[in-house]
Amino acid sequence: MTEEIVKLWPELEWIEDADLREKTARTWEIALERSVLTPDDLRRIPFTLLCGPDLKVTFMDHKRSVVHIARDAGNKINEMYHGELPVNMDVLISGAILADVGKLLEYVLDGNGKAMQGSYGKYLRHPFSGVSLAEECGCPPEVCHIIAAHAGEGNMIKRTTEAYIVHHADFMTFLPFKERLVV
């Protein structure tokens, strides 16, 4: 695990299984190797291309908040549901960290450093490329399922509890930007 990945994702330490933690980090390392984006770009570019260039919430602000919200929800479910809806916290956290890793292949930068969808992203959305990267690094199917099911594509399949949590953590912090009522 590189120092840059640890700086980008301090939440990796929340994954207790060392093997899963390493596979999760390696997936990000490979994505960065193949991307035109740098860690500094991820800390600078808006988290979505749909809300315009003036959005102050960065890619990493959004991604890290989704991981925090998912972890808090998973802990609360494990605490209060008497074991009837068990949440595998390592799978949940790994899946939340990896949910948008495929966007690193989907985005390019224009001449002014503005993020935009590249030709790769026009053909393959990030859930597909994210699963491909995660499988290449040996991530288990439970984690790949979260990546595949976190976005709209997941509406076509049954989601695990962990996938529902990540999906809702992601969309509850995205849709208000896209669809909010401004008064």
C-alpha cells in the first residue's frame, strides 16, 4: 500500500481484514496508474459532472463522506437489529471505498484542467470499470457486487444489505445537489 493511497484513503485502516485492505488499496493504485487524474486532481475536481464547475464539494469530499455515512449506518444496524440484518463491516467499507474507483478511467481533463467524461466513460460507466479493476486485484464478489450495484445499474438486481447501505449513502449525498428545491 503506497503512502499516497493511505493519504487519500485513511479509512482503509477501518478494514480489519489485512488481505481485503490490501486488495482495496491495490485497486486504487491500479486505477491511478491508468488514469490521467492524480490524487491532487481528486482533491480538486467537483464530485459530479452534473452540477457545473463551481461545485465546491470535491471528488474526495464526496467519496470519503459516503464511506463515513455507510460505516455509521452499518454500525447502527449491527447495534440495533439484534443480528437479524447483519452487516459485514469490512465488505461494507471496502465496497464504499471502491464504489467510484472506475470514475478514474471515465474522466479526462480538458486543457484548463476541468474534469469531463472521456470516450472510455461514454461506453463504460464506472460501475463496470470499477468491478473490472476490483476483480483484477482479487476483491471478493461481495465487494464487487457493491461496486456494480451502487449506481442506477443496481436497480435491476437484488442488492445485499451492504450494497443498499452504500447505494443510499451515495445517493443521499448526490441527489440533493442534482434535484434540490432552491428557495
